[in-house]
Amino acid sequence: MTINRTMRQILAMCFATITSAAMAQDKIDDMTVHYVDIERFMGPWYVQGHTPLVIDDHSSNQIESYELKDDGTIATSFTFERFGRKITLNPKGRVANKETNSHWKMQFVWPLTSDYLIVRLDADYGTTVISVPGKNLIWIMSRDAEMTDDAYKAIVDDLASDGYAVDKIRRVPQNSPDSAK
């Protein structure tokens, strides 16, 4: 994949969320979880399912890691394997709603930012779901490399009942549990 194609894909993803920027903040708040302990949320998350983009379609071993920096920004590392190559993207995040910590802005390419909504988070911080205001992009993630089919199906069914675009979700193979190291 060429750099130009990668950049076009990243810009398209930013555009998809920018077009929903006019959505009222209260509607976004209705979509997100009530509160995220930001420090507890930090660390590695294994992507179990996602809405594929050109850059990460047909990929495996997707891991998204977060680190809270002293200035309040969130250093992000999104690593995956695609066609035998390991790829890492490093968007910069920041919390947009500091009351809930569940609405972030992610910046892949300056000056564009994308909404990043934490729409599901279990009580033990073992699984989470990230989406965007249009409910058309989804990332199902867990702290463990493995997730049972029943647990995965329950999350997808729950998202479908709330109107998320689950028909395009792809299960992400996690073949290398230690690839986060």
C-alpha cells in the first residue's frame, strides 16, 4: 500500500467523523458510557472486532494501547499485522468531555480530529466498544487476547439493538497474544 493511499484512508476516516461534528453534544453524551476512569482505561486493548477500513482490512493481531501523558493528551499506538507486515499508527488523543472522559478526539493528521466515543465499558474494564457519532464505525476490544464467541456475539447483538452498523463488523484474529509486548 502506498503512502498516498494510506493518507487518503486516514483522511476519509477523519472526514466521516467530521461530518457528524454538527451533532449536538448532548446526543453524543447519550451514546457514551456515563464515566470512564481514564487512568484505569489506559494500557493495551486487543481489538476483537472492527469495521474494516482500507488500511486495516484483512489484518490480524490488532492492539490499541493508550498512555496518559503529563499534559493530559493520550499517546496512542495502534499496531496490527497485514499481509506479513507489522504496521503501527500513532494518533494523538485528548479527552473532549472531561466530566465523563468517554468522548475523546483523535488526531491522525494535523489539523483534523475525529470523534472517539466509548460506548460500552464493562465494570471490570475487561471489554469496551468504541464508535463514532454516526454509529457506522465500531471497535470491540478486550484486555485479553481471546474472547469467547458467546461474549463477542452478546456485544454485537447489544450494539445491533441500539442501531449500530454491525453488518460490516469483521472478527479480528488474535494469533499472537504476546504481540503487545
